[in-house]
Amino acid sequence: MITLEVVSDMMKYSILILALFFLCCSPSFAQAKYEREFRIRKSQFPQNALEQIKEQIKDARRLRFYKEIDSATISFEAKFKKDRLYYSVEFNSEGELEDIEVMIREVDIPAEVFSSVSAYLKGYCKDFKIRRLQQQYPVTEKQKIEKVIKDAFQNLILPYINYEMVVFCKTDAGREEYEYLFNADGAFISRRKSLPPNYDHILY
């Protein structure tokens, strides 16, 4: 004999399953990805990752280590200052280099590239301000680790680099801060909503 208490529990369970089903199948859930970054000790950083950049961090200043967790992956990042430039070196969970980013200014971008970036942003934002700008050197099948490290620490402008920027954007919906990624020619690659450090980030 099924009691009212059992029926009630079954109904709660069914509602929970339905809620999770609709959440997972909704477009916004499928497009969103959450990440969180927090500082860690050097001893918690992958040893093989440290070996790859041991020469670069030997005389670096303001050296900090971070771990980043999202809904799909775990990554590690070393941030430091060297030769008056600020670097961010990112590795995957296995300690394999993914990319190196160098902090730059708007004047460091070729004029025609910055013109393309500005034209794209003006098409989406009523008004915008670039708050942070980085030159990104990604590791790919064509661009091997040794070359990427060499290129990044020489701060070279090459066809395979990207530009990552945090942009304060004003639209009809209000004011938001986004992280954009453009290629070396200024063509749009991706965008994600930017939130303060140690908060969840929603990626698009």
C-alpha cells in the first residue's frame, strides 16, 4: 500500500528531474559555462609546467600562481612582471602550455587592426572603453611550445596572435563589462561576460 507520504516524495523527485531536464536543455544553459579562479601556492602548481618556464620566471617580479575551474576543465596560470611587461602564462590540467598573454596598450596594436576592432565594438556598443588589453600567443598544431615562448617573450606581432580585451560596453540594456577575443587582423572570435576576480564568470 502506497502512503500519502510516499506519493509526496515521488512527486518531489519527479519535479526535480523535470526541472533539471529543462535547465540542461534550455539554450542559455547550453551556451553558458562557469569558471572560478583562485590563488594557490607554488607547490600546488604542476611541476612540469614550472619546468617549461623556469628560465622566464627566474628573475621575474610579482610572481603569482592561480588555479581556474569551470564546468568542463581545470587550468593553471602563472602571472608575473618581467622586463617592464606583465605576463600571464596558462596551462591545462596536465601542465601543458596553452597560451601566453602580454599586457599591452592600444597604441601597441597596428592602426588598421585597432580600426577593425573599434568598428566591431561600435556596432554592438553605444559607447565603450577598453579597460584591459593583452596580446595572446596560443599554442596550436602549427605553433609549437618552444616557438610560442620565444615569440611571446620577444613581444613579437605575428599572424597567429590574438588580442584579448576587457571592454566596458554601454547598450540599450545598460552597462556591462565583457571580455572579447579578436585575431591578429582584428576579426571577432568570441565574447564572454566579465565579472570581478574570484566570482563565477559566464562564458558565451
